[in-house]
Amino acid sequence: MSIKKSKKEINKELFENGKNHMKEDIKIENEIADKMLNYFDKVAKDTEDKIHAIYSRFATDNKMTIAEAKKYISESEFKAFRMSLKDYLKEIEKEGADSKTLKELDILSAKARLSRQEKLLADIYASYTELAVKTNKAMEKEFKEVVQNSFIRSSFDIQKAIGVSFAVDNLSDRAIDLIVKHKWAKKTFSQSIWGHVDTLNEKIRETLAKGFMSGASVQKMTMELQKRTGVARDVVERLVQNQCQYFSNEGERQGYIANGIKEYVYLGTVEKGFACDCASLNGVIIKIEDAEPLVNFPPLHPHCICGTRAHFDNAILDGKDVKPFDKNMTMEEWKEAYLKDCPSLKCKTKDGIMDIYITKHSEIRNKQRGFLIADVIDAVENPLEVKKIRYDEDGRPSQRYIGRKVTVNINPENHNFTTGWKTSEKIRKKLEKKGVK
């Protein structure tokens, strides 16, 4: 089928799409950051309330001495507190493995007596660890939606710009999970959040110690804490925005790959007298496999608001079953007609259940080569031999499973079935004779 638009016209439309996506992404980033900050502000307010409560009980003339702060809490209060703290630590034992705050809480829970100051610190620490746990779960869900929605938006706009429609394999849940948990910067989002919680709790501990030592008023103590939490709030907001931007751009990039796009164009923000720090990359064409966050794939730095767009080449349509794009078709209608979920095969391996994802292309190739899905499952569940993981020239991993009927290659990271062929009789007999399982 011939394309009615010229390559120049298609790339111009893709450029406009890219600019619109960047504007949409900024709005989404701010909305998600606001959700995160609502969690943060509630805990900050709760911290202030805890400090006001201890002052109202034990302060004299609105000031609290170090002697009052160091007095032990009652035995009954301590027993109830230690029991609830130990239960809480057991509940979140799999969270924040390297968290200094959790280690501090563990130490406090093992003490035979606890001062008022220590009890206050423990309460505050517990509040911020709960913040880390809740926001990690909430933000992971948000980030997964960002990846999925960007992937769909990217695929739809590419086909609309070209003027043809064709089936696209959707991202599997496993693939999205790997993207969200990928350490694209120095730390994952979870590691960063726990790190910021540790830093903030250390600052709070210092502020309380100095305040009690100097006999500071509750107003002065609260004001100092607001300064500390204000700085942390800004850091967390920037972190969420940067994470959102990466996941949005990566969702777009996955859409490029699924639609056969081989290159993207860097869109450096330069408009209305404002230029992003990495605007010098504006217009640079980069190969998909060469994309590297913080180098040539946004974000490149904190507050980066740059993006990418697909770079069209006629070759992407080779071998595809295409139809004219219906101009009146909505994104939801396109999803229903052309977005295909990757079927997963649940294979029982020695390491547990492994979901193997079969793309439409792989399914067609299997039929052409004359073997069944059942053969693939048997090769993974009952292999005669499993080869070591190997990497191709682009750094993509692959692991080979040699079965009795077929030999298959599986990507060990996302569990995608990449290719397969019939196992030769010579190899089968050789491995069966060796008795390798």
C-alpha cells in the first residue's frame, strides 16, 4: 500500500505531536507530584502536632528543658509502644532494606527504657517510614500508568501521522514492571525516597536535640522543622517530576520500537526566550538503541523539560499488514482494533513460574516453522539443556532452552520469546544420552 503523505509531511506532523506530548507531560508530572506532596504535607503536619502534644504535656512556660525531654516514659506506655513498633517493623521488614531510619527504629524497639525525646523521635521516624512505604506503592502505580499511556499515545500518533494502521503488540505487565524498577539514574525511585527520608529524619533529630538542649519554645522548634521539611519537600517534588518525565519518554520510545521506528529526534525546549540546559541537542537524530538517559535521552538533568519525537522512514512499513488510517478514529477505537495484548505462557521452571510472552510476530514465525506453543512450553519447563545468558552487539540478553522438539531463545529480563526452531535429531539424541535436564 502506498503512503499518500511525503516523508517531510509525516515528520512535520510527528514534530507537532512531540511538542504537544511535552506540554501534556508537564501537566501530568505536576498532577502526580501534587499527589505525592499531599502525602508529604500530611506527615509534616502530623510531626508538628506530635511536638505540640509533648510540649503541652511537659513544657513549662512554653519551653521544654533537656531534663524533661530525657525523662523516661511510663512502663505501661513503653510496653504498648514497643509492642506496636515491633509489629510495625515486622509488617514492613521487606521495605527499605538499607534505610538508616529503619535501623534506628529497630535499635529503639530493643531498648529496655525509652525517654520522652526518644519516644517522640520514634513516632516521627515511624510516620516518615510509613510515608516512604505508601508513596512507593502509590507512585509505582502512577508511573506504570504513565509508561502504558505514553506507549499507546506514541503508537496511535505515529500511525495517524503516517496515514496507515497496523497491529501493534502491547507492552506486557512484566515489561512495564521492569521499566518502572529500572535504575536509569544513580538510584531507583524507591532508593531515592528512602534516602531522602533518612536525610530528613537525621535533620529532625538534630533539630529536636538542639531545641531541647537550648530550651527552645515550641514556636521556634516548629519554625526550624518547617525549614527542614520545606527543603525536603522541594527535593521530593523535583524527584517525582524527573521520574515522571523519564517514564513518559521511555513509554514513547517503546512505542517507537513497537511501530518499527529506528531513530528519534531530540526535542530541546527553546521557546519564548527560555532554553532548557540541554537545548543544544535540539533536532539531533539518534538511533533508538543508542538512547541513554542523562546523556542523549531526557531527562538530562533536574528540571529538564525536553522530549523526543519519532523519526519516520519508509522502511518501517516493510512486511506489515497495513490499512488506511481512518481519520475519524479515536485513540480508544484504535486501541480496540489494533493494540494486541501479548499472550503469556505460564511455564513451571525450577525457579518457579515464568511468564513467557509471545508477540504476534513470533506467533506467526512459529507457525511458519511448523511447531506449536506446547513445544515452546515443554522446552522451557523440561529443557535438555539451558545455555548461559549471552548478549548481542546491542547489549540485548538472550538465553537458549534446548527442548526435545524445539529450541527457543528467551529474553531473561522481560521474558519475551524472541525466536525458535526445531531441535535437530542429532542434538536431541546427544543431550538425551548425556541425561542433561
